Amino acid sequence: MRKFCVKVLFLILYGCSGGVHAQSSNTITDTINTNRLKKLIIGESLIYGVTIAGLSSAWYSEKADGFRFFNDNNEWFQLDKFGHFYTNYHLCRANTQAFRWAGLSQEKASLWAGVSGLAFMTTIELLDGTQPEYGFSWGDMTANILGPSLFVGQQYLWHETRIQPKWSFHPTKLARLNPQLLGKDASQQWVKDYNGQTYWFSANLAKFIQLHPKFPKWLNVAVGYGIDNMINADAEKSKQNGYVPYRQYYLALDLDLSHIKTRSKVLNTLLFVLDQIKIPAPTLEYNPKQGFIFHPIYF
């Protein structure tokens, strides 16, 4: 959870800069601006150094006692792994725009964005491995790699983004049952309460198959995954408290905001950031407890 908060912070930071520096086309050749590239490397190196130093002081202050591994793959029905996947994908997506601003081609920019972002997150995972209360998680590390890989792979395969991971959240009543773990108020619950989070894969059908010319190119179809009734990270502990956790699967329509172009850098930045959030829409849900459920609006 703590690492997820750090990633969200970086996601917001790079998301804003990425939107401002967004390029209008996916060029396949480099037109490197040496001055911009130097500024970018220096700036990101400073952010990296200051952040790691701050984390070491605030969260890794305990004396290291060797290196340990921690298997948390069974926690939260793996929804936290989707969180790692999602945040690292969008860190790569946003940082790609910064490298595009420096003149790299779309493919090279995405590759370097993925490598630099993964280097930062790997440092955090390694630091976790030195702490007795954390430990190095192979599950987290795998998700950290797969997220950027999806973005980079699409740029090299299709020279565009066709599938975008997205996120949505709605508050739940479960948080008050374990506020320490799920959040004491709204400012914490949107990050901590996994019961209210849904992770989506939003696909632009028009980019995959030949559709009618009038079919809206901004219309996506999204599949989602969520969980419910988990007041503890471990399903068995939740059951001991009288709550039987279950998985949720969703199908809904979505928007591809990258098709909206404006002359305003502020508006472009806002659209760039919002394109990582699943819009509220009519949604079909399936879960093993209630079967199929139709939601007129789900977020």
C-alpha cells in the first residue's frame, strides 16, 4: 500500500508534465533536442535522488538485517498487483511524453521511459527487501515489469496505443470496519480501500477491426476486475470476521480521450490525465455470489 502511494504521487507528477509535453504525432525518427534532453535527465535524476533519500529517511530508517523475500501474492485477491501494473504503465506513458518533448521517436521514448521508471521502482523493491516488516515481493516486481511492457510493446507493434489500463473508485461501507487498513476518511480510502477500486483494460475496437466509417473512433469497450467483502488483506481473516470475499468482473463502454484535440496546453494536460480514469457508464457485472447484475451507472 505504501509503495502504491509513492507511485500515485509520481503518476500525478509525470502525468501533468506528460500532458504539457505531449506531441501531436507518433514520429518514428529522432529529432533530438540536446538541451532539452540534458534538462530532462538532470531533472529526473534529481527527483530520483531526492525521493530515494527521503524514503530512506522516512520509511527505511530501521537498520537493515539482511535481505528477505515476502510472498504477498495471495493478498487482496491479487487486486494490488493490478495496482502495480496500472501505475507503472501510466508512469511509462507519462514519462514517454517527456522524452518525446526532448526529441526522441515514440518507440525510443517509450523504451527509455519504461527503463527509467522501472529502475526507480526496482530500487524501492530492493529497499523493501532490507526491512523486516516488508520484504522483496516477486509478485510486485512482476507487475512492475508487465505494466510498462504493455505500453512499450504497443508502440513497437502498432505505433499507437490500442489497449489502455484504467482505474475507477467508489466509496464502500466496509472501510469503517477496518479504518486502519482501509482508510479513515475519503482522503485515504480512494487509495486504501480495494473493495471500491476497479481496474480496467479499455480497448479501442476501431483500431483493431475495420468498422463502419461513421463508428465513433473515441468509443472503447472495457473489461474490469474488482473485489468485495475484504476487510483484511487475507481472505481467510475476512471470513473469520463474518465476511466472505469474492471477485467481480465487469463489461462496460468507455471513452478514448486521446482523440480529443485542443489548442490549450492546460486542457490537453487535463485530458491526458483523465484518460487513465474509467468514466462512469452502464455496466454489466458478474460475480459468483449474485450472478449477473446490470448497473445503469457504475464507477
